[in-house]
Amino acid sequence: MSVKTKNKLIASLKIWLVIYPSITLFLYLFGEELSALPLYQRTFLLTISLVPWMIFVGVPFIDAIFTRISAKLTRTK
């Protein structure tokens, strides 16, 4: 596997680690209220809320965790 492919797989894992619980929590908290809205409005509200959350909070948080784990693994070698 090339380095580029490995990096893409790691990036997609990080995004999934943020988006799956975020969508689940969002729908748990607001799903009932949003169900009265048309699909395009629900989708808009979901994406307008969660994309900035992912970019500015979620993925940087996961990056920090991965960096700490990687540093610990490197020190133990």
C-alpha cells in the first residue's frame, strides 16, 4: 500500500470517527423536531451545523488524539 493511500485511509477513519457519533447525537437530540420539516431543510440544518463542527472541533480533536497515540507508540519502540 502506498503512503498516499495509507494517508487517505487514515483521514477517512478520522472523519468517520467524528461524523458518525455527531450525526447520531444530532438526530437523537433534534430528530423528532426535525421530522416535521421537508428532507431538504433537515439535510441543510444537519450539514450547516455539523460541517463546521467537524472542521474546527471534531477532526482537530481526533488529530490530537492520534498524534498522542503515535508519539507514545514511537517512544516505546
